Amino acid sequence: MTYSARDIYRAIGYKKWSSFLHVIAKSNHIINNGLHAGVIKNSSKRARLAKGAIREIIDFNIDEQALDLIKNISGNKKLFDGRKITNEIQVLNLLRKYCENRGISFEFQFKLDNFFFDAKIENILIEFDEPHHADIRNVENDLIKSNYAKNKGFFVERFNCSHDIIDIIIKLKI
């Protein structure tokens, strides 16, 4: 089954079409990058204007999987108040808040024997690299650390400030 974005945006909680377009764009980005299944196709719709005039307006056909993603993103945008993420601590605090709201275990600064990870979400260890660390990051030590964690049964994911909070949540599948 497919849905018209114009027909559903108010039911999802948006008053303005222009605000909903951002969610459509974000969802399309996630789907096109293989992070979530779904189809969002450009379409148009005839709309009746004042004095009986009719005009073609932009619309999108959305399948059920894409609709689930859109609802998830819409809820997350409201949860995070649309704040811009600028550093590791903000991202980790948002992830903590997200996990707490969903009953998912979250731990800051998780220590695994002699190694520290920025966070642990269930069996996923998160390493967060801020842009100014890129030049001094020791790739060999990171590889040793990641392999050690994997041998202990953990998954390791690396992120940086260029990652959107929604991308992180979708990639972690939480």
C-alpha cells in the first residue's frame, strides 16, 4: 500500500507542509543510503485554490516501510527539539535520552578491561571522533581496541560530528 504525503502529514503531527518536507528529505536520504528499506517517489497532486482555480502541487508516494521511518524520524525530531548537534557530549546525551525513553540500556564511558569506550548501548560500543581529533587519531590503537571488543562479543561503531543523530539511531538499529 502507498500513501500520499499530502494526505498524511497532518496525521503525523505537522501543521505545515514545509516542515514535513524536511522529514521527507531526511527519510529519502536514509533510504537512498541503504540504512532503511522503503520507497519515496516524487509525485504531484491537483489542488483547488481560491476562486476554483486548480494547480499541480508537489507530493510524494510513500510505501509502508518508508512511512514507518517517517513516523520514527518525526517522533525523534520532536524528542530532540530540532537542536543542532555540535559535539560529542551533546550527541551522547541525546543518545542517552533516546535510550532512556525507550528502556534501552546505556552507559557512558564504558570500561572494557584496559580500554575505554565513549558509550555502551546494549552490546554496541560507541567510539566518537570529533573533527579536531582526526589528525592525531592513532589508527593502529583503534584497530587493536576494536578487535579486542569484538573478540569479547561486542560490536563497535564509530561516529563523528558529521553524523546526524537520526543516522546514528538508524545505523545502531535501536
